[in-house]
Amino acid sequence: MSARNVLTDTGTTDVMQLETVQPQQPGPGQVWLEQTAIGVNPLDLLQRKGAAPLVLPSGLGLEGAGRVTAVGEGVASLQVGDRVAYATGPIGSYASGRLYPAERLVKLPASVSDEQAAAVLFKGITAQYLIKTTYSVGPGTQLLVYGAGGAVGQLLVAWARHLGATVIGVVSRPESVGRAKEAGCAHVLVFDAATLAAQVKELTAGQGVDVVYDSIGKVSLQASLDSLRTRGLLVSFGATSGAPAPIEVSMLNAKGSLYLTRPSLAAHTQTAEEYQQRAADVLEAVSQGIILPRIWRRYPLADVAQAHTDLEQGRSEGALILIP
């Protein structure tokens, strides 16, 4: 018998209900996966609250790890007993067992545990495309990273520093400064929308940074734009403070011919080949110690409401995972 979390409505944490399900025989191209660890991500919260659209009723969660226990017709890449992980849809990772398309599963090396994979793959692929595709970070790049002490931020900072960049980190409270510095930030600023841009300009000899990675959204938008150099790039990839306001196109010109993008993981993992390449890069970075999966807390699957509450209230200092 397996258990899964189901939403029949959106809203507060009590809309997530645990129900029992029978293991299913996988169809063509599918496997049945018995999960050992499940990642919790900010997107899960947006979907649960209704800020990101879902067709209800629905499962929840996009990241997990475990073992293959049954293989459907036509699956040649996997066999029973393989340790695997994933970090994209179909939605429904908040479950002890589930069907999953074989081509979207990533085999885990012995050097990466199930818990590490569930803690790092979704966030790691996000960091990977942000610093290697959205903007090609390399030696001499100066970048500003919001949430530098958080789960995604720590990965971004460490990987960018490995590539030769200078990272200015932004955190929401003083207690996070040390964690952001440990991740590899050259400088760490405690967020104040009124002073941030001036602080960044001072740290960059008046120029501003090449790229800003803004996961905050509404309250940080103007500070982010004002922190960029001429022809700099604002990467708006999150909205923990709410959706950013619309931008007049002429403003980008007035502030120095700036570039603006709003990327998504789905758009950067559209094909199985691209997805597997990015996932392999993340797992190799973990194996080499370039990035470290930092698990802040583990929760039983039945305690998913507490996990959401901790993430929503900003208590976490790293990744949160559910244990079925």
C-alpha cells in the first residue's frame, strides 16, 4: 500500500490531504518508483496556494528519489533495483510510490545518496541553467544573487564562484550573512530596497553588476534594475514577495539598455536529452564537491504541512525533504 498527497482545492496547508493508493503496473515507457526521499520547493507552495495554476484534483511536488520496482513495456534504460531521481513533472512527487516516465528519470551514481538527490536536483538544474544558459557566467563576471543563504542561492553562489565569478549575495536577515559567505560570496548585503543599489554600485566601483538573479520579485524589482551595469541582465526567476510589477519597455532603455528575462525550469528541460544533460551536470558537480546538497530538515510525508509552513515563513537554511 502506498500513500500520496492530493489537492482537491487550493489555499492554506490544510488543503493537502493524504490518501492511500495501490501500487500500479507501469504502462509502456513507465516505471513504478518506490520513493525514499522527496524534495520540497517554493514552486510547490505557489501551486498549493493557487498562485501557479493546477488542474484539480492534483498531486503535488516535482522532485523525488527512490528505486525502480517495476518496469513497463519498451523501457530499456532502466531495470528493477536501479536508484533514480527526477526533478520535473509530471506533478505528484509527494507520495511513497508512483508511476513515472522512464525517460525523465536520472540514474544516481554511488557518490550521491537518495536524500542528496532529492535535496539538490530540482534546485541544481535551476542553478545550472541560470549560470550556464540564461547568462554564461565565467572568470570576471560580477553577479548579484538574492537569497544567497537559501537552498537555491547557496548552489548558485558556489557554482558561480567555481566558474571564476565574483558574487555579491543578498540575504533577508543578518543571521544569514555567515551562511552566504560560507557558500562563496565575496560580499553579503542585508536587503534594504532603499539602499541596495547604492551599496552594489559602491562595491563595483560605480559600474553595477553584469547580472542580477532575483528570486524575490515584487519588493526587489527596482533595486535589482538599479544594481545593473549598462547592458546588464536582470534574471527574475522567483516571487517570494509576490509577482513583480509590470515594466515599461522604455524603462530598460532609460536605465542603460538593460536586458530582462523570466526563465523557467520547464522551458530549459523540454526535451529528455536536454533534461538528462543538465541533470548529469548537476550530479557531476555534486560528486566533485563543487556544489553541496545542504539538507536543513527532514519531515515524515504526513508532516508536509509543517514543511510548507517552515519554507513559507523563511525558517529554512537549506533544503527540506520529505521521507515516505
